Amino acid sequence: MKSNSLKKTVKVFNPIFEVDYILNKEVSELSILLWDIGIMTLMSKLEKRYKRFLFEFPIQDAEWFINVVCNDHEDQIYCDVIMSKSRSDWRYDIFVNDFNESINKEGEIEYSGPPDLSLCVSIRFPQKDYKGIISRIKKWKDLNGTVDEFAKLRYANIESIKKPTHSK
């Protein structure tokens, strides 16, 4: 992991795509752990104003993420994950992503092929849960290992998210 202290970003290697990404320091530890266990993130950032993190995932990776994080029915994070909007700091939004769409350096939209649409999920969670989430993912990784070839194959044909920028 190479650091850039002026911009508070780090350059990290994504083992799923086998390419480097530039991430904000605040999200780099969790992003790296997620990638190590084969969970793809589309975007990640700290929303400082609201004191919460935002991670966007393909839908199956969002499901995998919450299942790794929620390992006990009696746990507070589990309760927050499944609570209604009015009773929890966890928030979810579903959106459609075209994996063949990207934005070039001039800010223009480019397409690398026909539409490749997928439902995706943004998950927002409070900063207070970050260390607990890190701990649970590390524990899961210790028990189950790192990314396997299957995880790499799932996203092998998606060129647009192999571009070397990731955080907003």
C-alpha cells in the first residue's frame, strides 16, 4: 500500500482484478479486507458530515458483506442491519449500474460494449461500527482464507470497474 499524505489517498492492489486503485485513506482498510475475501466494491467513501461510511456493491456482494458482518442474532450490528430506517443508522439504496459504462478523463461517458446492467446496493453505516466490521471481516478471513479464482472469474469481463480510480 503506497500512501499520498497530501491528498489522504493510498494506492492499493485489488486481487480480484489484479490492478491498483486509488482510495481515500478512511476506506482503504475495509476495502482491502473486502477485496481479500472476494467482495467487490464499486465505490466507497466516508460521509464526514453524517459520520457514516458509504460502500456500493453489486447486489450479491452486498448480501455477502452483511452475512459476513452479522454473525450473531443477539449482536447490536445484526440488529442495526435488519432494523427499519426509522430505528437504525444503517441505510440501503438499490440502483442500476451499467458495467460497460465509464467516465473518461474529460468527464465524458464512454461505453465498452452493449448494456451490461446489474442491480447494485449502496450501504451506509455509522462510523461507530467501522472497527467492529473490520474485526468481523478479519475473523472471517482467518477462518475462510482470501479471494479465490471463482471471485476473479465473476468479474472477469467487466472492464469499466478495472479502471484505476475507485473512491469519490
